[in-house]
Amino acid sequence: MVLAAANVDFHFEAHAFGAAEFAIRVGVAATLILLMLIGGRIIPSFTRNWLARENPGRLPLPFGKFDAAAIAISTAALCMWVIAPDGIVPGTGLLLAAILQVFRLARWAGERTAREPLILILHVAYAFVPLGFLLTSMAAFGMVPPSSGLHAWMTGAVGTMTLAVMTRASLGHTGHQLVAGAGTQAIYAAVVLAALSRVVAGLFAGATILLIHIAAFAWIAAFGGFAVLYGPVLFRPRREATTM
């Protein structure tokens, strides 16, 4: 409902004022809240399942009061940013959210998943959430362009998480083993390259055009690669289930 309302407001703002900055911030905030909620459930769950089977030791902490507080404070910071993106109050709130999201991510034992890119990429994707909060906080204080934080969130967190979940779900629901092959690892590398290039493009004016082109080609390689690799899998009948 929030996204639908933001879409309606986008057209109203664009028609009335020639730009739709408020609606865009509402849409970004709603998407991030969904990612914090759903990502905060599936990332530690998938990580725990893999670690318990393949790499015994420290496991992700379960969803608890800290997670709920981190999401609530981050949501409040996003609401302040939606209303007024610049200034001390939203900047401080966004910085606090960045710190909380870093600690939240650290609780999920992502550093122990390097042997399985299908799990590691989920943690890499979520790392763009606190990075986006940090850059948007810096933008609120006038230190960096606002575009850097937006691209960290949308290209980095949302784009990478979308591709990560698409590949995992495609393998699982078609009965394939949940392992990232060389092709899947390549598209993961491409989407992360696209995100980093697009974020850095906003920070270094002298290299903006080059980095935007790198980001564009890497983005096409990532999602075009997914279509090439997984299209045939999704059009064939499901295999008999293997390791889930």
C-alpha cells in the first residue's frame, strides 16, 4: 500500500512540480524496510542451516530484541529522511541506523560462509544497507552527493539481494543442489561490481562517466547472465529434489 501510494504521488509531484523527490524517498524507504525485515529472517536462517551442516562453530544469533530495536530505529531514521533529507537530525538518525545495522550484520556469522558463495552473497548484499545509511547520513551533512547513498541501497542492497534470492530460489524450486557454480559466481561478481561502481561514481566527479559505463555493463552482465544461466532451468520440468 505504501509503495502504491508513493507511485501515485510520484505522478502527482512530477506533474505539479516537475520532480518527485518525496515520492522517491518514500518508495526507497518502504523497500528498505521490507529488506531489513525479510533479509533479517532469511539470511541468518540460511546461514545457520549451512553452517550447522558444513562448518560447525559459531552460529548466527536468532532474531531478538536487538533486531527489533535496530529495525525500529532505522525505520524512524528513514521517516525523518523522507520528510527532510538534510540537516543534523536526519543525519544523526541515519548514522545511528548505520551503526546498528553493522552490528546486526556482524551477528549473523557471515565471515564463516566464504566457502559457499550462495550464502556469502546474502551477507554482501545486506552490507550495502548500513553503507547506504552511512552515505545518506553524510549527504545530510553536505559531505557527499545524495546519489551515493541511494545507489548503495537500491543498486547494492536491493539489486544484489534480488539476484541472490532469485538464484537460490531457482535452484531450490527446480530440484537442483543449492550450490553456486562458476557462472552463478560470475553474475554475483558482476552485480557487486555494478553496485560499487555506481556508488563510487557519485563520489569522484572525474571518473563519473567511466564508472557509470562500468556499472551499466556489469548490471547487464549480471541480470542478462541470470537469464542465460537460469532461463533453461526454469523452463524445464522440476528435477527430483536433491539437497535443499
